[in-house]
Amino acid sequence: MDDQTRIALEAAAFRKLRAHLLDKRPDVQNIDLMNLAGFCRNCLSRWYQEAAHEMGLEMTKEEAREIYYGMPYAEWKARHQTDADAEKQAAFEAAFAANVGDRD
């Protein structure tokens, strides 16, 4: 398989994952994704931002999130995010530290 085809397939798979998480399963909370899988929608938007930076493109975290979510992140949160209990928050802190690193 040539590189162009591989890249096109990888991009298509990313678009499917994004659509699945945003359109088909917006009920699945980011905190649950992070706690179970070690990544969430915000990680995907951060990876998008990091890829832009690797290509020499300037992009803020907020810009990457708006591109990924298709709307400002605050709007996504208002529409879809629910409060997490203390147990989920503690699990998130551990998952974040293990998979992402120190918090800003």
C-alpha cells in the first residue's frame, strides 16, 4: 500500500471515530472514555492540534476543540456533558496522569 492510500484510510477511520463519538454516542461522557480507554474527545482534539504544530501550523487548544467538536467546546459541554461524581473524578485524575501527564 502506498503512503497516500494509507494516509487516506487513516483519515477516513479518524472521521468515522469522530462521527461515532459526536453523532452516534454523544451520551458517552468524556470522563467515562478517559477512565475506560485512557483517551477522550478532548485528547483527539489535542492530537489534532499537535499534528498541526508538527506541520508548522499555529492552532490553539480552543481552535482545535472547535474544529473537532464542530462548535465551541463550551456549547458542546452545555449540550452533552453531565456532572461526574467524586469517584469518577478521582478515577479521571489517575487516568489523566497515566495517559496524558501533568495537568496544565
